[in-house]
Amino acid sequence: MKEQVEQPIILGIESSCDDTSAAIVRGTRLLSSVIASQKVHELWGGVVPELASRAHQQNIVPVVDAAFKQANIRKEDVNAIAFTRGPGLLGSLLVGTSFAKSLSLALGVPLIEVNNMQGHILANFVDTDDATAHPSFPFLCLTVSGGHTQIVRVDDYFSMTVLGETIDDAAGEAFDKIGKILSLPYPAGPHIDRLSRQGNPNAFTFSRPQVQGLDFSFSGLKTSVLYFVQKMQKENEAFVEENLADLCASVQYTIIDILLRKVKKAVKETGIRTLAIAGGVSANSGLREALKLWASHSKVDLHLPSLHFTTDNAAMIAVTGYFKYTQGEFTDQSATATARYSL
Ligand code: KG4
């Protein structure tokens, strides 16, 4: 094994869901980032696990190769390999995990396992030319993705406490499932975001869930949109097409309102006035605008990740790998992928 260096070159590999990604960092500085998104799932209206694993197998070698070329780094120069061990789809995780283990053996460099949720939060520390200041500890992070919705108290790179999370669907899942009801392609989040800009957020009102503490719930919203749409379609078959932008804007407004209420409560209860957001839904333009507006009024120090690092990506895995490398936190070859992996 190579000896530990101060500015290690880390290769990150991410394959937890439907994006195959590889990235290389030197310290926290991003040298390259390549993502192959899998279009095959659009046909089925959601991620098909078996198809995802097969696509990862096809993509992983070219994606890793492209990351080395983009960074202008030789494989022999790598000091460690970080990979997503979980949470996610088991078959998908197995591809990245097995690939990382084999390459680490071949190159004689250490392996570092990374929790995808920790990676999303630490995406806020990836250094690029357009990176803004990093959040200072302690901060709160609203992690909103297709599989998770959490408010996390982050005391340092390794000390994270989940203060609240969804008790049913995740925020991204709500966007995607409601998008399906509205006949939008998968993943529907970006389509709802785009269409919302032309719609009236107050056109339709949907009820908010009454959930205790800092937990969230989104499945009731999905059901109320479904029943509402079915009722309206009985009177007018073209109801969805004729009101699509207003429906999207009203749904998006409701999801943002649910998220914002809990964020405000978390800030009040913890007294922590630094907030970051992470995960695929943190790309939502309405959510970003609403948070900016509230943060500027409430004197909250808000950190919005660059759009490149909102959805699953290996840059966040590589940078988390760097922080673990500095602590000597390595993983041995017996590590296995795990679908469930808490922070
Ligand atoms: O973090 P992510 O890439 O990984 C998974 O958890 O799979 O998040 C994907 C989720 C999807 O549900 C997608 O619809 C949502 O993020 N998403 C968005 C936007 N961009 C992606 N939701 C709302 N607005 C967006 N602009």
C-alpha cells in the first residue's frame, strides 16, 4: 500500500440508483466528474432495478476511463478509491462496490466506503472554480432526494444526527408519483419545476399533513392529488392537459411549503442559523427561491449546492472519501454493498 499523503488523489465511484458516475479529486479540489444517466427507465415510468444494474455494468468502465482522461491523471497516481456502499438499490450498488474492490486490489491502494446520504451533505465541500464559501459547523442540512427526505444536524464531517425524516414517501418520490398521475415523463421533478414557472401556485389547494416534530409525510398529498384529478376528469376529460401548469405550480408550492415549515421549526428549535440543502430535489428552482427569500429575511446563512452536485454524483463520494482518508478510515476487501445504511 502507498503511504498517506497530504493532498491525496481520490477516485470516487457512485452507482446507488440510476446514475453511473466517476470523479477524481485532489484533496477537496475537483479534477473531473463524469455521469452517465440511464434513459432506459423513462419507458417504464420509474427505475427498474434489474435494468439499472445492467446499465451500470455497461457504463462503469467507460465512465471511469473518461474521468481519468478528463482529469489528466494516470491510474497509478490514485491514492485511494472511494465508493458508495449504500443506501440504494442492491444490484446497482454491487456493480460499483465490486468494481472499486477489484481496482483497489489491482492498483494496491486503499478502499474507502461512503454513505450516499453523507456524500450528499458533503457535496457542499467540493471545491470548483465557481464554488461559494462552505457552510461552517454546526449547520442544518435539508436532504431531499428520490429516496430520502431528512433534516440533519451536521456537527462536523463525520458527526451527523438525523433530526427528522419522512415517515412514508420522499419529496422526490412525491414529485415523481404525482408527475405520473399528471402523465409526465419519469423523473417528473424537473418537468414539474419547468411547468410550474408558467402556472399559478394558488390555483388549487391541497391539504398539508399534520406530522409531529420534524418528520415529514408526502403520501397523503399524492393521494389527494389523485382523487382531485379523478374527480375533475369525470366532469372534463381534458382537465389535466388544460390545467397542467397550474396543477404543477400548486403541487410544487405545497411540497415547498411542507419542507419550509419543518426547516423553520428546526432552525427555531436548534438555534442553528446555517442551512445547507442537498439531494436531487435541491435542484428545484422554486425551493431554491423560497429558501433564499426566507433566509435573507430571517438572517439565515444559506448554502445552495451547485446544480452539478444535486443529483447522485461521484464528486461528493470522492470528497467524502478525502475526509475519511485524512482520518485513516479505510475499508477492507470484505465490505459488501448494503441497501440500507443509516447516517
Ligand atoms: O438525489 P437523486 O439524484 O437520487 C435519488 O434519490 O434517486 O434524486 C432524484 C430525485 C428524483 O425524484 C427527481 O424527480 C428529483 O430528484 N429532482 C427534482 C428536480 N431535479 C431532480 N425534483 C424537483 N425539481 C427538480 N428540478
